[in-house]
Amino acid sequence: MTGRRNFTGKGARCTENYLEFAKAMLAASKFALVLLSAAVLIRCLRSLLSEKLEPEIWAYLRVGRETLPVSHWENTVGQSRSADLRVDRPGIGRVHAVLTRSDRGLWRIFDVFSKGGVWVNGVKVGEQGAPLEHGDVVNLAGTNARFLDTTPEKRGNLAHARTSAGHSISPALTLVDLTLFQLCLLLQHVLSARREELSAIALGFLTLILLQWCCYVAMRLINRSGFEVETLAFYLTSLGMSVAASSTPEDLYKQILLTAAAVALFLFFGWWLRNLRRTALMRVPMALAALALLAVNTAFSEAVFGARNWLEFGGYSFQPSELVKVAYIYVGAATMDRLYRRKNLFGFIAFSAVCVIALALIGDFGTALIFFISFLVISFMRSGSIATVFLAVTGAGLAGFLAVSVRPYIAQRFASWGHVWEDVYDTGYQQTRAMSAAASGGLFGKGAGSGWLKDIFAANTDMVFAMVCEELGLFVGVCMVLAVLVLAFFAVRSARHGRSAYYAIAACAAMSMQLTQLALNVFGSMDILPFTGVTFPFVSRGGSSLLSCWLLMAFIKGADNRRDASFAVRPADQDSGRRPEPEDRKAGRA
Amino acid sequence: MKKITNRAFSVLLIAALVIVGMTVYVLRYVDHGRDWALYFSRANSGSAGELIDRNGISLAAFSGGESRFAGDALTRTANYHVTGDYWGRSSTGLLSSYWSEMQGFDLLTGTTQAESSILRLSIDSKLNTEAYEALGADRKGAVLLCDYTTGELLCMVSGPSVDPADADAVPGEGAYINRCLSSVFVPGSVFKLITAAAAIEQIPDIESRSFYCEGKTSIAGVDIICSGEHYTQTFEQALSNSCNVAFAQIAVLLGQDTMVRYVTEYGFLDKHDLDGIPTAAGSYPTEFVGDPELGWSGIGQSTDMLNPYALLRFVSAVGNGGVLCEPRLLLDDEEPEVSRYMPAETAERLKQMMNYNVVSHYGGEERFPGLRLCAKTGTAELGDGTSHAWFAGFLDDEKHPYAFVVLVERGGGGLTVAGELANTLLQAAVRR
């Protein structure tokens, strides 16, 4: 027992008994932490893997005797094997047309620079596309197809036939496991914390438990049953709470408030994403806001240990780059009609370049790298062009070389990479201590709050993986990484069913951002990569980072359209807002 | 959509890299976790440990994240090469070499506290302090003293040293090297003890031979210079005169193979192990060299290099009648490790000769009052006008069975410099 608690009065025997008891409790809770972590992860993973591929059906396209179900809001029509609606007739291009549905239920068809042309009811479709209604005849380079829309009732019936989320694995039981996990963490902290910090720590974990159950009940009330993403996010947030309780117990109340705010923002942002039109309309303002934030940051920020990525704001400091991450994905993701009409990525590349250069100017090279990887993922998903990716990598390589030669401290990090044990008092200071602490925890850890790394600068941010390994053990450390991996698998899987390319791209970009951040954090502190000093998603201490992580989860919820799974997705039989006015329809048809 | 969602696998590529990275980490953890963990967690972990000397004086202790050394700077500095430090600057100190015993590690539980983490040392820290003061802060050197009947090492001092508790201390050149264990030096005349031991066993009429010295001799046309003109002398007188002429001739008489065999058997070419701390191996010409070079090697020149600790083993075996009690640093209940080092007759004859050295040439009772001393000096010329001062031997005294080696690097004359220091050391050891 290495507790910091002082025992007074009561007599030695009583203390001795207590110590024995505490020791046994600690040992038991260490095993419980590992088992419960595994249970939470396995249940979430199984729940995701056991879902069958059951596409939603929004309309039908009848070509001759064949009836093709339209299973997305954005569909390519053409001869290509990868076309969503494959029409293999002479004269039809590989990707001939794009068929889209708005979240008001209005369909449109676009001619994607086809040779054979597209006509709706005999009227040639221009570049701006043409509206499409139930029973309309679409002529694709001489092949006639009839478009059959679905009624809300029909869609309701179709949706009902799909398996609902949480069908095979009960999310409530997973949440019970998570709650037990949090209680075990709390127990370990109670055994090691100072008396005056106990109430804050207890409040922290109990708030978390309350928050997650409130979220769960709210979901059930609106008849939603997919809770894996939230469960994993709460799992990681609990680890973050544990790290905060160990390292900065005096700031815990702030952390609790920020956690609550982060969850609230996540719910709001998820709700915002429900409406694709609204979401897409706000892309330009969002881009401008991001640029403004970066500009303010570049101009007014204070340098904190090399990087000037902090803004002081009425006693609170925050990192604008964290919020820009969310905006970046929000702006970078795009709907498919846009992708096919404007093939070039020029606007997005320019936006990305400004972001990355601003971050480099601020000196936040870790975040710049994260943006760059996300840029690669987004631009690849948008264009499918390996050439663009290759060009970007070459350009970034040159820029990186320039950065290294201009900023000596970055060159130094590269120089010490792989040799940290040769200079444990200077260039290898943080990494060697992180590695030593992580190893000294063994597989089960020294117990929450009982490590020594927490007293070292940046232990709870850049070296947080080591801190978790030291206090909670390598098993929990690995589970922490696995939790993010499961989220990534989930994002990729959800993307396949996605209604719109926007949600698919956003979810994948969000997770590639998180994965890159994780890799730089863990492998940087463990000397497998150069040390860049970025945060671990959810777990590293820092309010802005926690906010952005939760906001990014909303993108994943937006892509999850298993039946009744996500609050960020409207049920199939509901359309947004009012049906369009008759004038709109006429104007569209003219 | 299909096309775009297919490209979502680029995210899985990043995920795969993360999995590869984690695998690398886990493999490295299995491989190096122990080294990593023990590097810093020594003083940082909750475990406790202490180093105490043979009289119960605490030299270093750590517990609950706090670490400390002995109270006064002189004790800390004098004993630095025994304790080492918490940061591994001196690789031979006990704090560096004994972590795994004072604090355990296994992959399953990480660092663990050993049941008994108090190490009792055979060292007498006060004797160390006196020896360190006698050596002086400015001189480089090595002082070793052990009980040859038990092997317990009572004194081990290396200069220059450093105060481990003083973060601002400027260490002298090579202060982190323990010259007793980790260094080798040109032996000069102390090496004649080894040549003499070989001669006693291998040249049957050695005692009846006489050696003539007129200041130099010529071996195969190469001159070997002596320190004086000793004229006709017996074997015993030749050792006490430290006559280069006589011992160069003896070495040639023995032949290189015999010399190499003896140097090897006595363990001068080996790395030894002082309770887990490795020592440096000495050297001797083992490849064929001509007679002149062999002559030089027999008097401790040529390419001869000697480790002070290896010499301590030799003199303590001679003192103990040819039986070596392997020196040790830790006081525990284990029996001393005993082995036959040389025949008793050889040891007895060497002892007589070394005693004759002291009585007839080194000033006997006058220079070493009250000591029944058997010893040999060495003034190892380095060719640049300076010389290492050596003095090695033992007390022929049942109550004070001490063997010792004193070396002052570039200190000057063996008797005047190292002999003086040895007297101070032995008087202090006998007094205690």
C-alpha cells in the first residue's frame, strides 16, 4: 500500500487491518478494471459486428424488367461495377448520372458529363440537374427507366423489417459494465487520494455515471437504441477523469463542468447534423469561422513551451486549433452531387493549406500533421485520386524539410528519436520517463493515483498513455487504444450504409484524425515515432481537446443509420421541415 | 456511394499502422521493460531500500519517492564508488548494480518491492573516509583493503570522487570511474611478485643462484636498465632490491609460456565479479615476443597492465597461505568462496621474502610502526618522467589479517608515496 493517507487516533491495529483490507481491495479492483474494460470493448465490438448489412431503401429505378432499389440519398447511375445503380446498356457511361434525395424528400438527377445525355420525361437535363418525381421516365442515352418514389408509410414498413440497433447485445448491460468500471476507478482513487481531494474525485466519477445514464435514458425516450459510440466515448472520458484526478485534483471541478459541456455540445451537434441541407449550407460560414479563429490565434496567442497554440480568454485558456479540427472536417466533407459536378478539389486544398500553414506558424506541428493526414483521407475519399495524395505527400515532405531546417527544436526531436536513452536529462527527458513509468506499472498497474509520472510536466497530456499504463496497467492502456480502434472500425462500417457521402466522409475523416492523434501521442512518448506532443483523444487533460473529441463523435453518429440507432439520423419515414410549396416544384420543373 | 465508401478503407490502413505500432511497443516492453522500469522507478516508486556499512552507518536510503545519502559530504564523497548514485552515473556503484535485488520487476506486476531491501556492506565507511583523506582530493588513485581470512572488503576508495548529493559539484576527471575495479595500470615492480612466485615453483635451484647487477644487462643485444647497481645478490635480495636485471633474467629463464601460464592462473587476465560488479581484465604479452621484451614484461613493463582488484586477490591469497577467500562487498550469511590459489609452500616463501623487503629495505618498524608487514613496492615508469606509485601486501597478523593494494596514479615513488599512504591506511585499520 503506497497510499498518501494519514491515519490518526484509532490505534495501530485498526490501521493495520485497514491497510490489509485496502490492499486486498486494490488488488481485486485492478483485476476488475481489466475484466470490465475487456467486457465493454468486446460487447461494443460484437454489437457492431453482429449487425447485418441491411441497406435502407428510398426509391426504385425500373429498367426493363429489372427493379433496382435506391439505397442511399446519393447514388451513381452507370455501367461501372462500383455504380450504386448499375445499368448495363449500350451508350451508358461508367458513371452516367447522379441521383440525389434531399432531406425534404425531393429527388434530383444530374447528368455527370455523360456522352449519351439524360432526359426526364423527354426534357434534357442540364448541369444544374432536374427534379424527379414518382412515375417520371428517365432516359439514359436511349435507355428508358422509370423512377418510383416511396411513400413515408412504405418506408416505415421497409424500415421496420430491418434489425434495430442493440438487438443482439443490450446497450444497457454494456453501460452497467462501464459503470462498474468507473466505480472501480473511483475506489482506487479513494484508496490513494488525499482526504481534501476525495469529494471532488467522487463528484467527478458520479457526474460521469449520471451523465451517461441520462444520455441513455434520453435515447430510449426518443426510441433510439444504438449506444456503442457513446459508451466507448464515456469509457475513454472515464480514463481521462482518472488521469485528471491523479495529476490535477485541484482543477477537477473545471474538468467536470467541461465534460458535461462536451456531452451537451455533442448532443446539439448530432442534432444539427440530422439536417443535411442545413449542414451543407453552413459549410462556408464554418470555413470562414475556422480561418478567423486561426488568424486570431496566430496574431494574439501566447507561446507556451514552444507552440503558441493557446488563447487566454477571461482566465480560461483554450486551444483554438482543437475547435478548428471539427470545423475542418465539417468543411472538408462533401455531398456527392458536388463531388461529381466539380471534380477539382481546389477550394478544399487551399483551405487545407491555409490551416496547415497557420498551425505551422503557430508552431503546433503535431496538430498540423494531424490536419495533413485528415486532408489525405478526405481528399482521397473525395477524389479517389492517388496522384493528388502523392502530390500532397511530396509537397508536405518538402514543407516538413523546410520546417525542420528552420525550427531547430523540431530537428532536435528528430535527432533524439530512437536515441532517447542516450540523453535522459535533456532531449530524452520526457520519453525516457514515460517509458520507465509505463513499464513499472506491469500489466495491472500501480493503482490509480499511485504513480510517480503524474508529477512530471505534460504527463497528463503528451505522456498520458504512459500515465495510464503506470497507474492502471498495460492491459487498460491497450484497451484505451483498442477503444479508439473499435470506433474507427465502426465509422468505416457505418460509412457503407451512409445516406449521404457527406456523413461517410465526415465519419471516416473524424476517425482518421483521432487515430493519427493516438499514434503520435502513444508512439511519440514511447520513442517509436518522434515526440510531437499531441493529445490522446478524450484521455489527455485539456478542455478544448475534450470538446473537440466529443464533437467529432457526432460525425460518427451522423453516419450510423442502422434502424433506430442514432439520434443524429432521422427515421426513414420522416422528412425534414415542410414539404416544398407547389411554386417551388413548378419552378424546379420548368 | 459505393465508390466513396470503398475508399473508407484508407482509415483502416491507419488503424493497421496503429496495430503494428502497438505490437512493436508490446514486444519492446517484453524485451526491455525491466531496464526501463528500473531506470527511474528506483527512487520514484513506493519501495524502500538502504545501504548500510559494517558498523550500521547508513550510506544511502530511499523510500516513498525520497532518496538520500549519508549526512556529511566527506562520507558521501569517500564512499561514492561503493554506493554509486540513483541516476546510474557510476555504473559500478551498488545503487546501480543492485537495483534488481533491492527492487524487483516482473512483466506481470511491474516493479515490486523486494522483501528485504536492506543491504549490509562489508565496507567500513569511516576507514574509507580516512583513506580518501589520505589520498587527498587532488590525487588520482585506488585504495583497497580486505580481510584475507574472510574476503570481506573493508575499504574501497577511488579518487577523484564526487559528492552525489551535491547537484552543483564539479566532478574531477574520471570521477565516475572506480579505479579499483574498472581501470588497469602499468604495474612496474609489483609485478615482480608474480615472476618470483613462478620462479619459486619452476626453478628448483633458484635459492642457490646468485644474480649479478651492474646497473644494466644486455639480453640479445638489448639493454635492460636497472634502478641501481646491486652487484651480487641472492634471489631474496634481488626482490628486495627490486632488481630489474635479476627479474628480467628470471623471466627469460622461465620462458614466455610459463610466464603466461602463471599470469593466467592467477587471474590477472580475467574479468572478475565482485558481488555482481564486473572488474576490468589486465593484460600481458601472450603472443610471442623476443627475449628482451619478455625480460621487460617480467618486471612489469612491456605491455603489462594490472587491475588493482586482481592484485588484491593475489596478495590476499599469499597472506592466507595460498588459499584465496574471494573478496566480497556484501555481508550476508553465506560462506566465503574459498579456493586454492597457489601451493602453501610458494605462499610461505613469498611471505618471507615480502617481509624481508619491509624489514631490510622499506624502513621496517621506523616507517611502519607496530605493523608486521609483508609488501612490495612498485614505481611504474610511464616513459614521460612520471610514474605510478604502487604498494601492495598484507599484515602477517592473526588479529589484523588485512591485505591491501594502494595505487597513486602518476604519484611518484612507490615507497615514499604509496607506502606512506598504505601506512596511514593500515594504522587506521588496525586501530579500528
